[in-house]
Amino acid sequence: MLRINNKTKLLNGVRNTYIINSLINNSRRRNFSYKSVEEEWFPPQSPSPPSSSKSVVRNVCSLVCQSYYQQHTHFKSTPTHLTLSISSDYLMPEQAITVVASLADEAGSMVALSFFYWAIGSHKFRYFMRFYVVTANSLMENSNPERAHQVTRCMVRNLSEVGRLKEAVIMVIEMRNQGLEMCTETLNCCVAVAAEMGSVELARKVFDEMCDRGAFPDSCSFKILITCYCKVGEISEVDKWLSAMLDKGFVLDNATCTTVLSAFCDKGNVNRALWFFHKMIGMGLKPNVINFTTLINGLCKKGRVKQAFELLEEMVRKGWKPNVYTHTILIDGMCKKGWTDKAFRLFLKLVRSESYKPNVHTYTAMIGGYCKEGKVNRAEMLLTRMLEQNLVPNVDTYTTLINVHCKSGNLTRAYELMDEMRREGTPPNMCTYNTIIDGLFKKGRSQEAYKRLDIALKQGLEADEVTYTILVIEKCKKSDVKHSLGLFNKMIKVGIKPDVHLYTTFISVFSRIKEMDECDRFFNDALKNGMVPTKETYTSMICGYCRDGNVNAATKMFERMNEHGCVPDSITYGALISGLCKKSKLDEARSHYDAMMDKGLSPCEVTRLTIAYEYCKMNNSVTAMQVLDRLEIKLWVHTVNTLVIKLCSEKKVDVAAFFLHKLIDKVKNVDRITLAGFVTACYDSNHYAIVSAIQERLSKGIG
């Protein structure tokens, strides 16, 4: 029978007296003289009489030793769970503390650990912090710090299950004052558990605190934090920790490397991903197919398909063969780029391959490419081919085809495909219904569209961001601003975050009716919610300000586009130029016009005509012609003809004659309609001499 030592030892060198006095008790002590914090949370049952308690402890110790020695001819390095002939209800938490301390003192660390692991299988002991602390202290007194750390790591993992991770980490740190120095493995455990709980901030604090206390991070420590930041999409933090890791000469493993590459690519930072990838290779990483495929995917998503193929060649040079997923990504990238024919050649290569055959995703990518180009027959042919190959089309396959049929107005075929989906055991999702609903609205079949929406909702599907956007746009088209705002507010109320496209829709609607206060409200609200305005958002704002006559605000908005990386197109320039012309700010209008032309943008007819006509109104026909002379010949001819007709309609025949002569100089002839309008205007205003001069040049063919 084991002897139970009743000596009481004082704990010295404790930084936080309250915590230690409350939670760490001497490993030999059985009768506690105060009520601990732990007891307040887990009140013990009525204590047994002292003699009974001693008997229970002695019996348990005896059973533990008997069970342990029956299962082990010698101590093994890893303790196992015991098979005891007692129930955990037989022991009180305080008695379990006494048992583990006594076992450590009398039978050794391995026996104590075996009891420890048996005990924490019960909820009674699993979340009892003092049990872990006493066990760890007992192991330290046995000069077994490695096993003590094992216990503290177990405490961290188990207490985190009930939301007590912070307490457990604090206790791990406090154990340092009892002589248990910090170690890297315990650091990694604490950080990993915090990361698994989704608490990035806590993981970072634990990392910093434990490093300050003497734990030395290794590559695994950095890997845990980097992976955690990747999951939450905080790329700046990923970049920072990667740099810190590289500075210490650590190299990521392939799995973590893939996670980092995916995170960079998902945020559009493909260049940074490429830099990091080649940096890792330079430091000794041997990339695999998954690493390369991840980067190829990122490049294809950015439309850099040519560079993706260059990376593919590098991959082959390093001895890796692209698999069906690599090829599928490239096919999808080429299709989105508009290189459907090239994509199909690669697709055929897969079809003829003995190693890899196209899968459902490959077919879907190819079908999507043909649908994008409007080649519906080829897309349908591939669907038939899929079925012949016993490949079951997925929701994306059907939805892609349904979408193209809805856009072309063939709703009958769209309905047939929906029925086929159900027969194949692939029920339509909300995206499928959104496509049908949008197609019905565009065909003017609003009542039927709402019926389809009702069917989707009754099937348990929930309206998503796209659904609300379709409904809002439909209401806006009918100028039903009140109901569209109601839908917008409902969308927010149910927890769906509108995207910048929806904000732009409202800005466009309010700009058309010159409600610029509402436009400003939506624009600022989008910025406040972390959205990045698009080129279309800015263009709608500029159009609205110009309609409202506030060209100064329009100009400021135009200048702000660069803040969000938005590049104005010919429509944006045209809106601002037209607004400036209406306010007779021709110098500014000309400056923007020249800037647009310098960028290779072609102004629309309204822009060309507006700025030229405004100069004509200012009796500056020469400058008007200089503006038009920057156009290519076809646009120049068309604009001059239109300008002549407009000037004639306002009886400005002398100015019209100037442009008509320039037209004859360049093309040797005049459009019949233009000439007829000019002649009529001259006769009506008694400018016969002007008509004669023009007719004489035309009759002689003088250039």
C-alpha cells in the first residue's frame, strides 16, 4: 500500500500572489484551508469524512499502480489511459489532486501521468485547472519538466473548449515562476489553439508575451501565425510575418506555402505571390504541382494567361507534370480571356490523354467559354458529350447554360435545363433561380419572375445579394425609387451586405433625377463600409453633378478617381467635357479632351460635336477644327457632316461653309443630305454667293 506524504511546502518566487494562492496548491496537501477561485466555479460535493477520504485515496492509488503495472512490463515513453475498476464519480476533484501528487512522489512520473490522462477523460476533472497545475508541479519536482510541459499543453487545449484559453495561458506563464521555463513547443500549442478559435489578436498577444518570457519561436511558430492571418485575409500582416520569418532563415513547407500563395492571389497580389514563391525556392523549397497550380490560378484570375503558361513551362522544367486541375485552370483562364479556340485545343489534348481526362470542372469551364462568346450550339454539344462520358453536370454547368439561354431570350430551353437538373438529382440553387428571374424581367415577364422567386423561397432557398440587386434594378428601371429603397433597407436588415455595384445603381438613378444629396449619401456610405468605388460609380457621380450644373464638384470627383485606382474612360471624359462646355469653360474642356486623346481614347459623337459646336458659338471655328483634326478620318468626316447640319439648322451658314470647304479639301465630295441641308439654309437666309462657291468647287472637283 502506498504511503501518503502530508508535508506542506510553501510556494516561493510567485509574481502574482492571488492567482498562485488561488490556483496552485502544494502537491502534497490534502486539506485546503481556504476557498479557491476554482471552487467558486466548480463547487465540490459535500466532503467525505477524513478517514473515508484517506481510504478512497489509498484505494485509488493502489488500483492505479496495479492497473499500470499489469499493462506495462517496463515504463514506456508515452503514458496510456488506464483501465480502472472505479468510476470517476468515486473521486472528488480535491482527492484527485492528492492522488496524482502521491503517485508522482511514490510511484513515479509515468504512473502519475497515466492517472492524469484517465482522470481528464471525465468532465469533472477535465476543466479543473488546479488538477493540471498540481500535476505539472509534481512532475517538476520529479525533475521531469518535459512531462510537465506536456500537462500544461493539455490544460491549454482542454480549457479552451470552455472558453478559458486566456486563463490557461496566464497560468502557463505563471508556471515559469515555479521553475518551469518557457519552451517552443508550449508556445506553439498556445498560439495554435488561439488561432484555431479564430482569435488572431489573442494568438499574436500570446506569441509576443511568451517570446518575452523566454520561448524561442521556430519555423512552426511563424507558420501558425502566418496561416492564421491568411485565413482572415489580413495580407499586410501575412507579408510582415513572412518577412520576419525569412529574416531568421526559416523556410515554409509546401502546404503553408500554398496557403500563403492562395491568400496573396485571392487579394489580387499576384506579383507579391510570385516574388515570395521564387524567394522560397532560392532558400531551398522544392515546389510541387500544387504550389505551381495555385500560382497559375492566381495569374489566370488576373487575366495574365500568357505568364501562366510561362510558369507552366517552368514547372515542367523542374520535372513536374501538370494534372487535370492545372489544365482546367488554364482552360478557364483562356476562355475568360476570349481565347476559346486555344482553350479547346488544350481541352482536346486532355481528351486524348491517357493519364488525365477532363472532369466536370473542365467541361464546365469550356462550356462557360463558349457561352461567353454566344456559341450556344457548341456549349450544348459539350453538355451532350459530358453525359456520354457518364459525367454528371453540376449546378455550375447547368446554371452557365441556363444563363446564356436567358440572355438570348430562349426561356423555353432554360426551363428544360432546370427540369433536367432535377431529373439528374441536381436541384437548382439560388444562383440558378437568379438567372431565370433576371431573364424573365428582361423579357418583361415580371409576374412570372416573382412567381419563380416565390418557388425558390418555398424550397428553402434564401434570397442573396444578387437576388436583391436584380429586384432593386428592376424597380429602378420603372423609376420606383421608393420600393427600391425599401428592398435595399430590407437587404441590410437581413444581414446581406450590398456591393459597390448596387450602390452605383442607386447613384445612377438619383443622378438622373438630379438628387445629388442622395448620390453623396450613397457614395459616402459605400466608402464608410470599406467599398472601393468603380469607374462606373465615379462616372455616375460626375454625370449627376454636370446635369445639376455643379461642374466644380464634378471636376473634384474626376480628380478623386485616382485615389481608388479608377481610370476614366471615354464616357467619363465625355460627361465632364459636356458639363464644362455647358458652363462655357472651354479651356478646361479642351484640356480634358486633349488628355483623353493622348490616352488613345476615342470620344463619342456627343463629346466631339459638343466641344466643336461650343467653339463655333464663340466664333472660334479655327480652334473647333483643330479639335476635330485629332480624329481619325471616318470620325472626322461624320462629325463635320453632323456639325454642318447643326449649324445650318441655326442659320449659321457662314460658319457651316467654313467646315464644308474643309470637308471638300479632305474628301473631295460632300454627303448629299449635308449638301441639301446646307443649300436650303443658304437660300432661306439669302446667302446665294456662299452656295455658288461651294457648288463651283464641287462641279470642278477642285480639292
